[in-house]
Amino acid sequence: YIVALMLQAARIAPGDRVLEVGTGSGYAEAVMSRLARHVHTIERHASLADEARARFALLDYDNIEVHTGDGSRGWPDAAPFDAILVAAGAPSPPQALQSQLAIGGRLIIPVGEEGLVQELLRIHRTGEDSYEQESLGAVMFVPLVGEQGWAEDGRSARIRHVNVSAQGDDPATVISAHAIPLPHIGDEAFADAFDRFANARVVLLGECSHGTSEFYSARAAITRRLVERHGFTLVAVEADWPDASVINRHVRHLPRRAHAPVFSRFPTWMWRNREVAALAAWMRRHNEGRVYAQQVGFYGLDIYSLGASIEAVLDYLDRNDPEAAAIARERYGCLTPWQSSPEVYGRAALRAGHALCEEAVIRQCRDLLDDRLGDVDGLHPEHLDAAQNARLVASAERYYRVMYYGGAESWNLRDEHMADTLDQLLHAHGPESRAVVWAHNSHIGDARHTDMGQSRGEHNIGQLVRQRHSGETSLIGFGTHTGTVAAARDWGDDMDVMNVQPSRPGSIERLCHDSGHGRFLLDLREGHDEALRSALHEPLLQRFIGVIYRPDTELQSHYARTSVSRQYDGYVWFDETTAVDALGASPHAVPGDVPDTYPFGL
């Protein structure tokens, strides 16, 4: 009966690929194999797996693959799956299994914190970072033993990990003992503690949400310190290149150009806020009176500005080489029908079965770089803009094409583009250049030590920068326990100021909250505070809020497992935080009350 109930709940279709955790005798898999195209199954006991494999062969069940391993981690080599069924009870839905669902996929799993009685859940993946959950009633299963389930002794593996440290103390106590207190962000001494990271060539500053004021203000204070005291030469942020280019021209006192208001694409509040406006105002004051080569630049790393980047390349060529501009218009004409909605291009390319515009945009990029810009000063603002916009069009064409294939490729392409752009900026600014990077924790925390890298095959800019600039990087994450955040409930929705749920037990955030300190820094570098590094070595839950926040499904939507001390070199904690003060989107933003409104358009 329970096999039938779970199969019915999974809604398995003839073409589906299914994963079943807990092979046992193989009965459930045999039934599944008659419903689905292909079945993968994991059994942690090798003898049972061998017996089931032989049984399937004897009975000619030829569309079942049996694996031996930790079922709580799933089987990423064969992901994504249309349905995953788990024949054992977990303390919470394993993040690895959820991440291995295809968009639209269903996870059927018994979940319960204590005892044998669990709640059978159906978790439906509705988007890249969104899940819906419903209860199918009470059930009784044996425990799911594994890294993301229960330990052999019956305790949650997650709780086991967070209750052990080299000193014998619980991690919250170790955090309390090693926390470096921070004064208020407005205090001149706030950034003193971050001098320890200033020997790096690249300092990456994260955030656990895209809408928290304290994260922006703290990063601004740290950036100012790194520029003024330690000679950092550029700021690169998780923003579109053309928008950031307007800010760059403003802070470097270059002539204005006619343009639409910057950062007008969803999510506007991510960069159109008072905190970023204050940083831009400071950078403009800092650069005043300095020669161009000694000024600090502001640049965007992201990949989404296909239309604006095409327009920027054409504008450059119109002013410098009208004949080349005509050729570029012809080549970019392939993308014109999709310029305002590039995601539609990806769908069209998928249907056509080939890259519709790849050859044209790559040829245009190479011509511009090799024939027009190859012999000029790499830091020249006009040339740097044109070159990067041409590169971005080529990357964006591929990005919108591969995003429809699912999996890790589109994420990896985006972060590779950001890492490549950073390297190009460092090269353009010369061998003595040093960069401060602002991006989300999911981008700057080394993906190799997270579910992203271990279960989903994803890498990120933090990992790539560590690998490319070994020994010359500092990755600093940020976290909070509760407060408010600026976010939307779905992509394209209006911004809302939402309450942040208190952090969950078993998370790095709850440990920091339980330490009893409201604001501090943890130094996680190798060779410093090894007791702290040991206490935070084993996997913990960590919260990631992007521009979308869904408190009702927070565990499924916004938590992942990470090894914090390997993921970051430092971790900044604010126990309670507030939403960013958005410009043009917040009821508190009064036109005209920012001293210098350009270029934010008030």
C-alpha cells in the first residue's frame, strides 16, 4: 500500500527518470520500472544492493541501475530527476535531493524530527530556487541514515556535526570565545578589524540577502578602508556592466552621456538604494583631483544586459568607425527580435536545435577586440567599455541559450563570465591593481565546500578567484539572524519589506545568534583560530536569500549545507538587520533628499 501511495503521489510518467533511495529487496523499483523510462536506486548496504542487482538481471528489468552509497546525498551524476522517492525517514528534507530535482520534479519523503512517526511530504520544485510543499499524512519508516539524514546512533547527522569541536565545547561557545567584536558601522573604527585581509589582491565581500542595509553599509565602510589605507584600485559588483559604467563615469568625473535611469531593471532596489548612492558619492569625492590612472573605478560583473550592451557597442562604433558600425548592426541584427526579451531567444534556439546567433556575435567580438582595440591602452574608458560590452553580448547569447537545458551549465557560465571580467579589469588596471568585489554569499563563498559544488556540480566566482589567484584572495561572508529585508515574493513582483524568519536550529546563523554577541567578525583563515575553524568545519545549514524571499518555504527555498570554515576566510555577523532604503521603490524615498541625485535619477 505504501509503495502504491508514494508512486501515485510522485505522478510518474512514461518518459520520466526516477531516483529511489533505499533499494532493499528491489520491489518498489521493479514497480517503478514499469511506469518510468529509467530508474536509479541507491542502497547503503552493499550486500542488499548486490542481491537486488542480480534479481533485476534475472527477471529482465533492464531499465534499473543500482548504486551503493549514501542515499541522503542522492546521485548527482545522473541528475536531474523527474521524481525522487525516499523509503526512509529524514529529520528534514535533504538539500542534496531537492537540488537534484528537475524543474517540475517531485520529491516524496517521510520527515520527522524524533521517533518513528513521520509526515510524508511531497515537495514540488517550481523554479530554479523555488519549491512548494504539501503533507500527505502520517507514516512510519526506518531512519534515513547518512550525511544529510540520521547518524547511526539515532541522532540527526546535522546535530551531530554542530555539537562537536576540537575543544569539546559546542560551536556556539567556540564562536563566542573567538568572535572579534565590531563597533557600530558608523564608527570610524568599524573597518579596523578588516586590515587583516588587506594583503590580498582580491577581497570578496558577500551578503546573505540582496536587500539588507547593514550588509551594504558594512561593505562600503570596508571598501573605503581598503582603498584609502591599502591602495585598492577598483570596485567590481554583481551588477550589469552598462549600468555600472554610468556610475563609473560619474565617480571619475567623466562627461555624462544621455541614458535611461540606471539600475531600472528588476530588481531595482538591489543597486538603486541610498547605501549605494552614498558609496558613489564618497568615490566621487575620493577621485576628485586625481589623475585618471590613480582613481578608483566602479564596474559591473554580471551577464544580463544583452540589449544595453548591444546598444553600447553600436554607439561606440557610430562615434569612432561608422563603417564598422554598419557591419556590427548587421551581425547583431540576428538578436534584434529578442533584444528586449532575451530569454525568448534561448527558447527559440532550443527549438531550432542549434545556436542561432553564436557565430555572428563571436565574430563581432573578435573583430572589435583584435582589429579595433588591440593596440590601445586597456584602461581607456571608451575602449574598455566597448570591449567588455562586446564580450558580454557573446557571453549573454550563450547564457540565454543554455539556460533552457537546465543543470549547472547556465550558473557556471554566469560565474565564469564574472570571474573573467574581474581578471580583465585587473589586467587593464595594471600589475599593481587590487579589487574589492561585492556579490552574494552564493557567488563569493567557495562552491567546492557547499551543496552547490558537491551536489549540483556548480562553481562560482569565489572558487574561480581562489584557484586563479591562489594565496591572494580573501572571501568574506555575511549573515543575520532576523530583522527585515527588501525582496519580492516572485520574479518581477514589486519589492516588499518582509520580516526575516529567525534562523533555524542546526544553522551557522543559529550558532552565531546563540553566541550572545550582536555584531562581530570571525577570522577563518588557515593558520588563525584553528579551534574555530575546526568547530565550523563540518557541514551546517546556511541561509541564502536572493531577490526572492519565500518565508513559508524557507527551509526548502533558502537553506543549503556548507562547510563554513572552508567556504570563507572571514564571516561577518549582524544579529538583527534592516531592509535597504530603496530609491524610487520605497515609500521612505523622498525625491530630492539625497544631496547629489545623479546618477540615480531622483
